Amino acid sequence: MESNKLLTLLQETGAMLDGHFLLTSGRHSNVYIEKFRVLENPRALDDVCKAMAETVQNQNVDLILGAAIGGILIAGGVGRYLDVKHIFSERVNANMELRRGFSITRGQKIVIVEDIITTGGSVFELIQLAKDYKAEIVHVVNLVDRSSGEVDFGVPTTALLTIPAESWEAEDCPLCQQGVDITQRGRTGKQMETV
């Protein structure tokens, strides 16, 4: 999928929002991407999963790993296109864990899928989880990279779209300094700073 097509898709589905937002990472931003406007649309979800799968189709992938909740749909779609098993982790007491009988075996070649990357915190946790099981991470594929490519996972990484969006620590946020009300969007169960 070409970047401009995905950007148009984000805009047409109402996924790109302007304002003052508290991100899952705890940072503040003037742009929020509501991934579920894309993920709830069957054609849009299918298009992004197909594009992600094409990125890694020749890498002998054994397993697709995502994080609940958005990563469940993406992992399932990418796994379907590659015809490989797909699982997801869940956050338990602020830590990523495999539950529901999911497992990773030593040496499995894993692709980690993610929706939006700002600081990469969730992906770093998924990488550590896979390493704990002695698996091989062959690629990280994500829908949107808000970090402008500044996050280095130490493995090959592909973003379908890079949107350089500004974000700030709460104490440095110019929108807070201007008194602009903050909106807190979706929650993942991560420990977040209070506003």
C-alpha cells in the first residue's frame, strides 16, 4: 500500500484528529490517530494487513505477534495472508504476557505487528517477550510511525506510513502552557502519567 493511499484512508475514515491529546505513552500531542476508524472498516483492515504481509512474505515467518487490543485484528489479518499462526499478548499488572494458552517456541521466526508507534514502548515490550522465549524477531511492521523513524528496535522495521507528529512530555507541552483542554483517547492498560 502506498503511503499516500494510507494517508487518504486515515483522513477519509476520520482517523486523524487535531487537538490536544494525552497519548498512551504519557506524552502530549496535537495530532491523534484513532486506529479503530481504520480497523473497524473491513476493507481498510484487509488492505493494511495485506500490505503488512507483503512486507515480510519472503522471510520464512513462523508466527505473527501483536498486542491487545488493536494488534489482535492486525495480527489475525497478517497471519491469514501469510498462512501462519497469529497470537497476541495482554497487559497484566502493567506487563506484557502471553495468556489463553498462547506460546512461543525457541527459534521461532516472529514478525511483530503494531498499529501506531510514538515511543515504541509496546514494541520494545513485545521484542523482550519474544526474546524471553528465545525466539528470533525477523521484522517489526506497523501501520503508522509517528516518531519520524527515530525509534530503533534493533531489527528490520517497516512502517506503512510515517507521519511526523509533534509530541511532548507533559511539563514541556505548549498546549498545556496555553491552557488548551486535553482529551484522553483510548486506553491500553499501560501505566500512564496523570494529568
